[in-house]
Amino acid sequence: MRTGWMTKGRYGHLLWAAVLFVFVSYLGCSRFETRLSSVRPFIHYRVSVSDLDLEVLRVEGDVQGVVRKETIFRPASNDEGGTIDPIGFKAEDLDGRALEVERSDEALKIKNDGKDFSFSYTVPVVVENRYSPDVRTMLTMIDTEHCRLVARDLFLLCDTDLADGIIIDLDIPDDWVLASSAISIRKRTVVEETGDFPLTTIVCGRMQSFDSSVDAVEVSMASIGKWRFEAERLFELVRRIASYEIDMFGGSPRAKFLVIVEPNPVKGGAGFDYYGIHLGGTMFLFLDPHMDGHMLFDAPMSVVAHELFHNWNGEALSPASNSFLWFTEGATVYYSYRVLEGTGIITPEQYKARRNVIYNRFVDNRYHGKVPIREAQNNDLGDKEMVNFFYDGGYLTCERLDAMIRSESKGRIKLIDVLRYLYNNRKPGQRVDEGLLVDAIKKLSGLDVSLALQKMLDDPSAEFFSKAPSSLD
Ligand SMILES: [Zn+2]
């Protein structure tokens, strides 16, 4: 269980390493000695990854320009509600005097008396099997060739309004390259919007990195490891997919996308050959290391289209509850293949073949006829068959919805028009649910899908889906 603050015992054996690392890295510590009067509050974080064997990361930081008597730090929570445990947290004023730190279950209160201060702590980053379903709880990792850092796994959130943002400097070997989902210049990352901070990703190492602008959106890709295809080729396809999706919605909710491509360490069996994880502006793409060039024009590319699509459907249009995940995932799977077909990355024949795989896999699934599609995501998602049932069922429901809307509006309105309408009319903080979706479909096409939807999602015995795919246009 990794909920709440991590238990001390689990990482107790790392403490010695942490203490040693504190001592070693302190020798190289630099600090701002002067304070500019015009400075607005900001945090300057420094992370050293110079010793990659220690399985802990040492984090140091300065808080500048604060005026409050107390500053509160708290760890960000991850998708599972877990948080990091900053070991050995210490705060000092600029003369090196220790500041009082009050530690409660959820926060650290630093009595800085309205003055600038510095702080330090360590975080263990090695979790045994990072590629199990646990992967979502901590994506930060280090090895001798590269490291990737997700801010929420490592940094504390500050309650002060950081008007001048957050600067992160990484101490990395000179031959390493760095890429980030935020602005980055050499070894420095600048997070201007502190709301984005927890999901900010930095990846660095001996890797290939690509940068390009697509319809005024910055698209970067970091490729780690050796591939049987040219990484540049993959980047070309990423750009094509990004451009197509930005066009589908008429704009992007983000100014930058970062794609991190790594070999998938899970081999066969219960795992997936390739999979993606979408986290803020970052897309993690874990591909089969044996994948060759022609697979770039096949199903694995749907992971790119899928995770990118989540920037709109999933993040900008965030689901109100689990019972709407069939749409968040279903529409995303559905469009991931349509985007590949639309961009010419796969042919219409490949599209149909892929759709038939989904249909047959759904019909043959052992949960078919027993579990309602809406309920699937509440079951064991460590079970590969349940995962397939959930995604395939969501796909087929969305395909059917699309066909119904097209037929009612005589081809004038498609499901993507409904998504674009929801995206363009979203209100700050608003989440999407079935009511909003049904209303949008009714407004655009005149069709009331509420009963049909209920039947498809809640009645496992309903045979709603047609064997043949709906036509492409
Ligand atoms: Zn997804």
C-alpha cells in the first residue's frame, strides 16, 4: 500500500545512503547570497543526480521574495492518493541558522518570519516493480543512462503565491541531454504556471531529443535506448498526429507537448507489448524494443494518437466520475484509430481489420454478457481481460453513438463535433458527465440518446453492436 506518507520502515535501509549523500552534495552547494528588492516570490529547486547508485534524490531549494511569517509545504498526491515522504527535511535562514519546522500528517510549516530561506530533503525513488499497475503512483526513476522526474514525485508544493514561478536546476553529467514538459534551457527548467507544477516532467540522459512547432504548439520528443527504427521517423508521425488532433478541436489546451519514448520492460504474458500513459502535457510511450520500422505504420501508433487525444478528452474535458470513464477512454480509443486512418498512417483496410479485432475480442471476452460496460472500470484493472473489456466496450459504444448521430443528422453532425462543442464550451472547473454529453448531442443533432446509452452501458445482455464497422469518411 502506498497511501498517505510512505512508511519510514520501508526505506529505512536507504537512510545511510541518504545521510552520506547529504554530506557529499552539501560540499557543492551554492546559494543566492543577495536578494533583489524587486523579486516576486519564487522557488529555486536544485536536484543532483550525480550519484546514480544511491536510489535517492537529494532536493535543495531556496524560497525567495516571501513576506509571510510562515510558509507551508505539502506533498502533491498522485492518482492513487499517495504522496512522497521528504526524508530529513531541514530549513535554514540565509545565515545558516536552523528554522523551526512544524510537521503534521499532511504538511510542513516553516517559521521563516517573512524572510527568504533555504531547505533540503531526500526522496527515495526506486520502487521495486515500476511497470506493474503501480506505475501510475510514481513515474520518477533514475538509472545510469537516464532519469525521468515527475514534479509530484519529488517536490513539495508551497502555499505561497509564486508569482515568478519555479526554477528547477538539475545537476547532470555534461553529455546528458534534457527535455521537459515545461520551458527548459540546458540544465534548467522553468515552470511559470505553478498550477501545472505537480505534473511537470523532466527527462534527461544519453538520449535523442527533437523539438518542433506544430500549429503554434511546441512538440518535443525524447527517445531513450536503441530502436530498430529511426527515432526521427517516429517524431515525424508524432507531429502529424498532433497536427491532425489540434485541427479536430480547432486548438490545443496546451502550449507544449512532451513525448517520452522508452523501451517497454514488460515482456509478454500479463503485460502489454506497448502502452502509453498520459500525465499533464507529457505522454509516456513504452514500446516493444523489438518493434521495427513497419510497426510505425500500424497499431502501436494508436498509443500516440490515444495519449495525445487525452489532452482534450480526459484533461480539458475531465470526467465527473468513474461512471463516465467509458466515454473518456472509449471515445479516445475510437478516435485514436480514426486519427491514424485520417492521417494516412494506417490504411482504411488496416482500420477495418483493427476494428474487427476489437469487436471479436469484445464478443469473445469472458466478461461479455455478464459485466455491464459502465461497471468494467470498477473491477480489477490488473486483469488484462477486464482492461480489454472496458476499452473495447467503450470503443464500440462510441462507434455506435457516432453512427446514431450521423444517421439522425443525415451526416451533418458526427461525434467529433459533439466533442469539439463540449471542448469549446467548457467552463473553468467544470467536469463532463453523461448529462452534458446527452444534452450536447441533442443540441447539435436533435437526437436524444439517453435511453440507448443506458441500454448499451448498463445491460450486459443487450446486443447493440454491429459486426461490421461503420463507414469511414
Ligand atoms: Zn486512455
